[in-house]
Amino acid sequence: MAEITSDDVLGSLSAADEILSTTSFPSTPSQAVKSALDRLASRDMVKYETIDRDEAVLTVEGEGIASTGSHEARVFEAVRKATEGLRIGDLAESVGKESAKVGQGKAFKQGWIKKDKAGLLFPNIDSISDVTREQLAIIQQSGSHPDPKVIADLRKRKLVSMKKIISFKITKGPRYSREMVKEETDLTADMLASGSWNKVTFKPYNFKSLGSQTSTGALHPLNKVRHEFRQIFFEMGFQEMPTNRFVETGFWNFDALFVPQQHPARDLQDTFYISDPLEADKPRADPLPQEARRSAALPSQRPEESLDYEKYWESVKEVHEHGKFGSSGYRYPFKESEALRLVLRTHTTAVSTYMLHKLAASPRPARYFSIDRVFRNETVDATHLAEFHQVEGVIADFGLTLGGLIGFMETFFEKMGVRGLRFKPAYNPYTEPSMEIFGWHEGLAKWVEIGNSGMFRPEMLEPMGLPKDMRVYGWGLSLERPTMIKYGVSNIRELLGHKVDLNFVETNAAVRLDKE
């Protein structure tokens, strides 16, 4: 493998205005030639044009035939030399096992040899023309053959293979010279003092060159889509709820939402329970921040402190056991121990319930949202994980109707770029009526479920102390599904978990949910 320098290229061009790399540098790899040409072309000393072509090259078997003859020719020559005939069993010793196996049949087929009654082989003609060897010799010399059918036949016989050959047509550039002039990259104080700056050649600036890659942090695709959701909520006048409690009691996660204690969602197969401690305290107001506790002059005037948590607990218990507020309830013995069990929250609706209860201290129209992690005891597969992110919105106001919820859903999802929604009746323990939301997915060419919605039940709202005429919309969807759609991810484990490609995280584009 011969090396090549820029001076080699310039020297070859000194004797001709145009050269081919395969002729001038036949044993040099094309990559090495291109590297030298790029250096010269950046200084306008040469110009070059890349030429791609397919060339036929002989395989190991083809090279053997080109050297010693085809299998059938070797069989004919062995038979011709045996003046008294050649036994078929002795043919392998004369020409080799492979040539005897392949060449015998072809020699018979072409009428070159014959077999007598005694089983001896004799030549059938005086001389032959080894066409296969001649064809391979032409290909070996020129890299091709005038008849494409010959190439196709030899490729089928695995005597020839095709190889892509990259060559370059090289011509002199406007600044061509016999030798490569050194170009200075910096203007120094010494050059200015000596006046040599006026005699040297400076390397021109390349304003199109890419800068060096810097190692920086990157936002995960889920965080980018989360940011877009937050902007949509803020534009529509929503307030973000605090979601910093991954661990909740069964009361806030289930009972306060009118989910019965025998509901399948509360089974170990669906929910992660905390083993230590097993239980928590009954519902109570959040403790004051440490700074507030230090200040004796700060009066306790938080609205939620006026809420009667014990009364709320008893009201929820009564709704479940006997019914209340116009509901017949579930009519089962309410177990306080079940309500106080600690769980990894299965939905952020536990946070919404807590915020709506605080709203009861001063009932007024409000809009809340949350985007955070929830946990389910799911079997992990391409579309399910044991933890994922839930996007949830809540609107509390007077005189809300189901038609208003449908209209709001259409406005909300339109800001995400999803139009033409369909709504399907559904069941949910804490909303009535309840609806599944479907949108048309262009890529899948079908309707896909994109969320769930409904109006919170009186059995959930009135125990909090909210007015009877106050209604609350609630809806939610996962953060992972729109992220997978936007970034073309088919397996959720490639988006979240140990299988995430860090290069994907670093190079993925920003997202705008309202853009196609």
C-alpha cells in the first residue's frame, strides 16, 4: 500500500493538465488520495471530480482458473495425456477432487471427452478452446468484459464479484504551483516588526467550517414535551399544583376519590404499597415551613387551617359505608387501616383532590394542572412501564356542563395540534359522566385514545365542603404517548429507563405541539 503526499499529486500534474488517480496512483487507497486532494483543493491548487464505477474482480476460485485453466479444461488435458484411457476413479488424483467433480460433467456436456464400455475416459476431439479462462483473463486485465451476459454468468458461478471503485479526475487549480507553499495561520508581532507579513501567504478563513463539538447537557425529550404542555396550561390561565409527594395514603389516592376499598385497582397486582412504615396519620393540614415556625411574630392565617379534616374524614367514611349527599354509597364496612396504608401514588388525581379540598376553605373558580410521575404495578413491555408521567388538568367553577367540557377539550387538544376529536362514554369511580378522548393519528391511519375526562362526582366534592352548585372538570393523559409520537419512538423503554440512547437525548430536536 503506497503512501501519497500533496507534492506527489502536484508533481504528477506538472507533466499533464489532467490525470486519473487510478492511473497515476494505482496502489494508493482512494481515501488517502482524497485526503491529499482535499488539502490542495482548499488552497485552490487543484480541482478534482469523483468518479464512481463498478469493477469486476476475480474471486479466489476465478484467479485459480485464470492461472491454471478451467475445471473442464484440466479434465480434458488429463484425459488427453492418458493415451490408453483414464479410469474415472483416477481422475481426482490427476486434477484434484474439486476439478474432477465439477469439470467431468462439463467436459461431457461440451463433447470434449467420452467413455467406452470398459468405463475408461478418452478425448473426443483433438483440441479445445478454454473460453472460461480467456474470459477471466480479459476481466483480470481490464476489470470488465464487452459482453454483460458473460459477467452475469461468471458471477452466478461465483468466479467473479463486483467491487465499487472510486477514482478521481484531477486538474490544475487557479493557484497551482509545483510545490505546496506553507500558509501562515496567525499574524504575529514579529511579522509586523520585520515586515515579513507582506511576503508570506496567509491561510484564508473558512467561515463555513463547523466548530468543535462541545460537551454540554441536554434536555430529555420528555422534558421538552413537558415544557410545551406547561406553556399551554399557563396560556389558558392554569395554576401548577405541587406534586412533590410520590408517597400518598390510600385515603388521598383512593377513598377521597370515591374509589371503593374492594376496587381491583387497590390490589397488590396493580399498586405498589410501602412496607415500612405501613400506615400514616389521618388527614391533616400541612405543617408550616421551618422559617415560619421560627418566627413567633408570624400569625397562623392559612386558609386551609380553617378546614375540619376530622369532619372530612368522617364524611368520606360515611359516603362509602352508608351513602350521603344524595348518594346511596357502596354499603360496606369502611376500614380505617386500609385508608391509612401508604402507596406510591397511582395517579396525580390524588394531588388534585388535596387541592380541591383546600379550595373548599374559600370556594371560587380555579384552574389547576400537574405533570409528574406516577407508579403502577404493570408488566413492562413496549408500551407500558411501572412508572410514567401523567398530565392532569382540573377546572372548578359554577354552572359547568358536559357540553362545556367537550368544547374545552377540543380547544385544549387543538393547541397540541390534535383536531377532530371523538368522545366515547366510559366508567370512572370518581367522575360521572366520564369520556374517553380519541384523536386521528395520521402516521398510524387510525383513531387512538389520547386521554380520559369527566366531571367529578358529588360523592367526591361535597364531603370536602365545596358548594353543591360547584362543578369540576377533570381530564388526564400520559406524557409518554405524545412524546413517542412526536419523536417516532416505538418502544417506551427506549424513551425512559436503562435502554435510553444518550446520543438520542443529546441530538433530538425541540418540539412544538401545535406544529405538524
